[in-house]
Amino acid sequence: MGGTPPRSPLAPASFPDLPVIAGVEFATAEAGVKYSNRKDVMLARLAPGTSVAGVFTRSATRSAPVLDCQDKIGRDSRNAAAIIVNSGNSNAFTGRNGRESVSRITAATAEALGIDESRVFSSSTGVIGEPLPHDRITAKLSELAGNLQAGGIEEAAGAIMTTDTYPKGAGAEVTIDGQRVKIAGIAKGSGMIAPDMATMLVYIFTDAAIERDVLQSMVSANADLTFNCITVDSDTSTSDTLLCAATGASGIRVTEANTNFIDALRGVMLDLAHQVVRDGEGATKFVQIHVTGAQSDADARTHALSIANSPLVKTAIAGEDPNWGRIVMAIGKSGAAADRDLLSIWFGDVLVADRGWRAEGYREEDGAAHMTGTDIDIRVDLGLGGGTATVWTCDLTHGYISINADYRS
């Protein structure tokens, strides 16, 4: 697993030119946690005055770093803070040893930076069930502390990758009271991706000044519309973490009334979420599933995820087969309300099924033509009410099996 996997065919051409966020500095190092000859530890130092919010996996087997972050995140402090992340080992299902590793890493980070340990947030990603060699990480802290720089976010994005084929970043700028406020974020994620908070590791930074409770509300609400609407393989990680830090360095105060900032933050989060899907293990198709006409938004979401998580639907998409019968199957099994005789289905702009029947004039070659593209749009109308939902997924190919069959080797 130490080699570099082929870059996803759905990857962006390059890492974006992200705005530099005042009050944040980054450093990376080669600690050899699992991989050789690659950066596998990232440190971010956050200036005094920073608010930190987060959302985490709801897995019953969540990792020691997640539990530690959850314990710390609600404390309203404006002291300096830090985020330290390693790849290659998730420090999950490691019991007392896992808690000890987190303590050693956060204490050493606090000492290296001269900050409170309660303000050090750690994350780990990689293999489950293996003791984390935390001494390899703590041995690099002096080096990391000495190499911190404001412009190191791209290297940070690379250091947190596991089976990812490219580093993921997104940014935005918004005008508030005539001044520019900046947002920049990075993420990792490729497999073990399913909606249950923010399925992956995500770190977002802004120079806005935002009260912690307000920031938490913004992050939680936007996670439900972005990261909680993606799925690669229906498997929820033990380590999912999203941390958002507002340094306040711009001096621009942001509240719930600043909807343009909230929209910009959601845009960054959605961009990162889409990039994770586009890097789905073995993915060759990016798929949007839009459901309308459900009895409720919750029902629409249930149907959309049933379609998105169906191996039969996903393999049909991989084979460029417009098998709309599999869409019907996924709706019927979801458990949410549906009426066969009201159901309509589109592949792109092609009406495939119309109110319970194969659409008059539908030709198989028209549906197949849409399936040959890399961006697939599936639309379903249930004809029952006003509920809507949109989710994003990818196809399921032989590549997914190849990557995961020997993940531990």
C-alpha cells in the first residue's frame, strides 16, 4: 500500500490555488507510521482567538482520536490551538493503547507549540485494529514546529491521504462589510465513505471572527447538505472528523445573518464532498441522484440513498447499462413510501419511465448514450408530495475490489 495508486480519471486537473488564511500555519513530515518515503503527518497551528467547531462519526466503534476531539470540541476557549493528523493507521479499535497514543501525541504537540493540551485536536486515518506507533509521530514534532508556514496547505492535503489518488482542496472569498473574508479547506477520503456526519477527514479554515456556538451551528447544518449526502460504498468510517477553525484574523465578525458567508462555506464543503466521490476507490463515473415528489424530504433521502448504495445500480452504471429496472428495485426496497404507478425516471434528459410505465418513445440507445459520459444524472419523481433530496455517489468497478482485497498487505 506504500505505492502511489493511479490518479482517478475523475480528478481535477490540479490542486486549486487556495487563499492563504491568516492565523493558520502548516507543516508536514515523514514519520513512517505505515508508508515509506512519503509525508504522513500534518500539523496546523491556529493563532490565539481561534474558534473551533466540529462534527464526527456516529459509529459505535469510533476511534480514540474522535472520542478525544468530541470531549474537547465543546469547550469555549480562545487560546491558541493545533490540529495534528497522521495517515496510515486509524488508531481505532485499539482500546487503552489508543487512548494512551492520543494522550502522548497531544501532550507532545502542546509542549512543542507552547499551548494547552486541551486545545490540541488529533486525527488518525488508515488501518483499523493496529497499535499506533505514536513515538514515530512525537519524534517529528520539533521538526514540524520548526517548519510551520502559512502557505503549506497543499502539502498538508497530501500528508493526510491514504488510498486517495489526489490531494483535495477548495476555497472561497466573500465580501462582508466591504472587506474580504477567506475560506480554505482540505479533505481526505476515497473508500469507507457513507453518510453519517461527515464521512472522511476534513479541515476547513477561515479568517472570519465567529463565536464557537455560531460556527458549530453553521458547520452542522452545512454538513447535512454536503458530506452527509455522499456515499461511495455505504460503509461509515470509525474515524470521520470535520474540524472548522475561525481564526478571527481578518477582524470581520460573522453571524447567522451573514448568509453569503454561510453559502460560501457550504460551497467549499460541497466541493470537497464531490471531490471525495470523484476519488471513490476504482470510480470511473460521478453520479448525481435527485429525487422529487416524495411524501417528505426524509423519504426522498431514503430513496436516493437506496439507489446510490445499491451494488446492482452501481455496477450497471460502471457497465454503462441503462438498466432502469434496478432503479425501480432500489426504490421498492428502501422502506419509504412509493407507488409503482406514479413513478417516473430520467437518465439525464431522457425520460425512461413515465408514471409506472416504460415511457412512450423511449429508446434504449438514448439511455445508453447518457451512460457513456463520466457525469451521470439520475432523476426520480415519486408523484406523492413535495419531498426532495439530492445525493452523490460513484460507480462500483473491479478497481474497488482490487484496492480493498489487499488493503492491509
